[in-house]
Amino acid sequence: MSETICHCMGVSRDEIVSTIKEKHLKTVAQVGEETDAGTGCGGCQPEIQAILDEVNG
């Protein structure tokens, strides 16, 4: 099990990475629309951005 990135919505790193790759996402807002990650308190948005940067190079 991968680490939980968004604790409010219970979204894991693996789920975020696979969704970014499958749907070619480029923004934190797009990740939120697809996974709900970052749409609660918003505290994980910088971490989501870091994952986006990592996946998209």
C-alpha cells in the first residue's frame, strides 16, 4: 500500500500517479477533479504538484 497523500479524501500516491499517467493530467485542479485529492482542506496540494512535476518531468 502506498502512502496516503490526501488524508481528507483518503487518496494514495499510487492512485494519484496512475490517474495522472492514464488521463495525462497537468494541474492540481485536474487531479482534484479526477480523484478528489486536494479538494478537502487543500493542505496536500503542494505534494500533488510535486507528484505532477515528477510524473510529467
